[in-house]
Amino acid sequence: MPDLDLALLRTFVAIVDTGSITSGGRAVGRTQSAVTHQMNRLECQLGRTVFANDRRRITLTADGEILLEYARVMLKLSEEARARFAAPSVAGKVMLGTPDLYAAYLLPDVLSRFSHAYPDVEIQLHCRRSVHLHSELMRDRLDIAILTEQPDLQGGEIVRREPLVWVAARGARPELADPTPLAVLPAGSVYRQRALEALSSVGRKWAIRTVSDTIAGLQAAVLARLAVSVFPQCAVSPGMRRLGEEEGMPSLPGIGLVLLRRPAGVSDAAEHLAQFISRALPSAAPFRPSVREG
């Protein structure tokens, strides 16, 4: 099979994202007939059909769904490579602030790829709760920060949306207790606020059993079968199970991750990292460390 043509993949993704061949063609600057010809070429290269025979709407076949995942990754890497070599050489130190949760579950691959592309940029990672990081950013002690979206937070760019879920340990049923035992972050946490508001909205009694500043502390409380907690979806570990309406737990609104730069302005190195995070974080897969037997 010949190498896949990125131009064909770009058109393919544009069709899927816009929902029609005509709109997809406009997005990539091609006529409808040219787009149709491109998709015929793509299917010939693959030896597979990627679009179902449905004239009313764009529907992918099973092979088309698989191709879409690869196409997005390939196009993203191509964009990163072009941006890297189009940019001048960048060097310097960047102070990046983020809660430990995002550092552990969302940033490993993103920062690894950035360091590979910009080996002369040194990243110093500072992990604290969002409220503290925002204060440090305002005092120019950080260059950029990734914070949990706050009700009174102004400015910044939302770089990812993350669902919130109720979790408990596998093999335990703490949600059956009355009141519901909770493991939460300290007062002022958006996660804590969302959890308590959701429980109150359905009249469910609750009692805080564990308070921790870190995701590790909340994980320990959950896995020790002490309490129920609220986690972003990316941080749900294999030892946990999700709780939903069947277990009597109310639905939760999601949260936004906000990228901010220090008010005084940032260096070229910090700006390159900020832009890289903005491109990469929305589709970053949660980090799952491998477990070795021994």
C-alpha cells in the first residue's frame, strides 16, 4: 500500500468535521468535484470504504472511524513539525504552574513532545492548587499557568474541557451510607463546590470524611474505601469505579482548564510553550503508567 497523502487526510477530516462534502471542500479550498475525486483516491489507497452509502448525511464506516483517529494524529504531528521548523531557534527557562492532577494525567506526553522539539528550553514545573498558582502568576513568579476555571477568573484561554465523575473503590459501596462520606479538596475548590452543590440539589445528605490538598490524597481515601470523591475523567484509575444515577449520584457539570500568561508578558520560550499546550492539550490522552510485575 502506498504512503497515505496528508492532503487527502486533511480533506477527509474536514468533511467529517463540517458534516458535508461541500462544506469540507470550502474548508480546504477545493471544489465539490475535486473533493469527491480526493476521497475516491483515498479509498483506493486504503483498499477500504471510509464513507457509508448514505446520501442524507455523512456517515463513516468502521474503517472510516479507525482512519479518523490516525488522520487526526498524523495531521497534528505534521502541524507541530511545520511550526517547529518555521520558528527560529528558541532557548530559555519557563516557569510553568499547574495543579498536580493535570501534571500527572494530562501533561506528560505534551511536555515530552515539546522538549523533544525544543531541547534548549528548560521547563520548571510548579504544582499547587489553582488559587495559589493564580496568585503567583499575578506576582510574576510564574510565566504561564494551567488552572481550573474559576467563577471569578478573568482572561485566559480555555484549552480543554474535562467531564467530572463520581468515583469509589472497586469492591466497596460507600455511596450506600447515609450521609454519603466524601473525600474533597479544601474549601474554595471548584471540584468541591460542584460536588456539594450537586448533592444538595437532589437533597442527598453528605459528610466530609477526608480533605486533601492533592489528588494523591484523594486517591488514597477512595482506594482505602473511606469515601466517595469527584474526579476529572482523565484521573479515574483502574482501582476505581464510576458512580452515576443508578447509584443515586447526581450528574455533575464539567470543568474547563484555562491557560494564562503572566500580566507583564512572557519570553519567546514561554510563548512557544503556551502555544504548544494550546494546540496539544485539547486532544491529549490521559497518561496511564505501565505496571510491571516483579
